Amino acid sequence: MNSSLRWLTPNLIILTLISLAQDAASELLYPLLPILLTGVIGAAPLALGLIEGCAEAAAGFTKLLSGGASDRIGRKPFVVAGYTVAGIGKGFVVLASSWPLVFFGRVTDRIGKGLRSAPRDALIHDSVEKKDLGKAFGFHRSGDNLGAVIGPLLALIGLTLLNDDVRAVAKWALIPALISGLLTLLIREKDKPARQPRPIKLEPHPILPNPLKRAIAILVLIQLTNIPDALLLLRLHDIGFSTKGVVGAYILFSGMTVIAAYPGGYLADRFSPRIIYAVGLTAFSTAYALLGITHNHGIALLALAIYGLFPALTDGVGKAWIAGLSEKNHRGRAQGVYQASMNFAVLGAGIWGGLLWSQGEIQWPLLIAAFGAFLGALFFAATAFRHSFSHRK
């Protein structure tokens, strides 16, 4: 293999294809879920908030357990189980006739995500050299978000062909979910932990290094401004977008993320991840501010395109940042703590955002989130400059 592509390992390619297929299934369902719940099943909007909040919390709790356990048992069993459980959850969602069944399906789906996420990211870390972590996570994120383009595109095609039959289109998600589960059988895990008899006693978890804990705390604090994307879709409806228009805007958002994810990871390897993260937060702040003040469809689409840079420049970069600060024997636990904490932060953001939204002032949650992200961008830019200056002395 070309030495410049040595980081592109078979495991990384397989894991990226798995995520692509699973995300195609997830993102086919995501823009249809509010319509399926409120329009087809007849649930109140409050049910959607309850379902999404509990689903995120379930994913967060599961990530806390799976990351550390994968350090002891191995990564692959959790990855296989996670994608399988997620597929089963999606089956309950698309076949549900009442909102409690949708609740069960979404929570099951997110438990699957919690089972697989930290072990999968630790497996990526195990597969590449430290100097290539940004590229590896950026490549994986690009594949993941390519699935996020394919899914809504399939939904848009399905709505057109099937005369807006939301339930029939939602069932299409089961096909990529099945493909994703089957592909997990191709994963090869090296350096699998040896099974050793463990004394039957309670042992404290190893303490994470202080730099790692500080990084997680700062990232989580900023994440508290990140209200759920479902509220952005609701904002597009408020502006006057049709159902197909919302799905089309979601495709634009995901497409921008695909384009920018790998370059973002590459730049994070070359420069400070703080700088790249700050650029991502600036995109977040700009997009939310525009969506908070506009009723123009063109400006709203521009905002969605800019917002696509946010996950591209923060998701993979954040994981690579945490991976670079973690010790080899605790990579899974480090990713689990980080990702679970980010899940709980999004849940918190959803609560305060939803409460403000329910007061009838739709713009305020968006503008407050924009201001919080802007402060985060300033903080990371300042610390990156200070870190660079101190190293030059």
C-alpha cells in the first residue's frame, strides 16, 4: 500500500462502511419520525420530546458501561451487539402502531448505539498510528455522514414514489440496517485482551488523567448549547418548508458534513485540534443565529449548509482529541466517558431549549445557543494561541 495511505487499514474501511449503512437507516428515519408520530400514529408533540430525551439518556448510560468493559473483554463483541440491537430497535419503530412502541424502539436503537460507539472508536484508535488519528476519525466521519446523505435522499425518493406514505417509506430503513449488522462479521480485532480470572471484589475505576478530564469537562460544558437537531427541523417547518423541503434541507446539511469531515480531521493532525474545534463552533454559532432571525428560505438553506460544518469539524476531531489524551489500556473507557457525557449534555440542552420553545419564542433558544457556541469558539482559539506561544519560548 502507498505509504501515505498506510493509515487506511482494512478495519477502518469496514467500520466506515458499517457506519455508512447504519447511518443511512437512521437518517432515513430521523426526518420522518416527527411526522410518523404526530401525523400517522397521532401522538402529541410532547411524546416526541419524551422519546428523544430518554433515548439520548439510554445511549449515554450504555456508553459509560460499554467503553470500559471493551477494554477488558474486547471491542468486537460490543460492536456486533450494538449494530444488531440498533437494527431490532428500528424494526419496532417502523412497525409501531402506538407511541409507547416507538418509545421502546427508539430507546432500544440508542442502547445499540451506546453499546457500539466507544468500543468502535477505540477499535479505530487501535488500528492506526497516533499521528494519523485525525485523518482516521475524519475518514470514518465522512463515511458516516455519506450515509446521512443517502438516508434522507432515499426518504425523499420514497415520499415521491409512494405518494407521501410515511410508514411505507420508513420501512426501507430496515434494509441498510440489516446490511450494517452483517458487515460487523468482517471486523478483525488485534491485541484482544487475554481473559484472566478476576477476583470477586469491587475495584475502583482507574482515574482518568487530569488533561483528559479537563478536556472532557470543557467540551461537555460547550455541548450544553447544542439543542437537538429535531428543533432545527421544527424551525424549518415554522419558516414554511414542506415535509419534502425539510428532508431536502437535511440532505444539504449532511452533504456539507461529508465534504468537510476528512479535511477537518487532516487539519487537526497538522494544527491544534482546539483551532479546528473553534472553527466548527463558529459555524454552529453563525448557523443558529441566522436561523433565529430569518424567515427567508434561501438564508435558512445557507444556514443549514454552514451548520453542516459543525459536526464535520467537531465530532471526529473531538474523538481524536480524546483518543490522543487517553492511555492504551483505557481507550474504550475514555471514549465511553466522553461520549456519554456529551449525550447527557445534549439531553440537558434539549430540556432548556424545549422549555423556551414551549413559551412561543422560537428564536430565543437558537440565539442563546449561538451565543454560547461563540463563547466556546473564543475560548478554544485563545487557549490554542496561548499553548502555541508557550511552546515557542
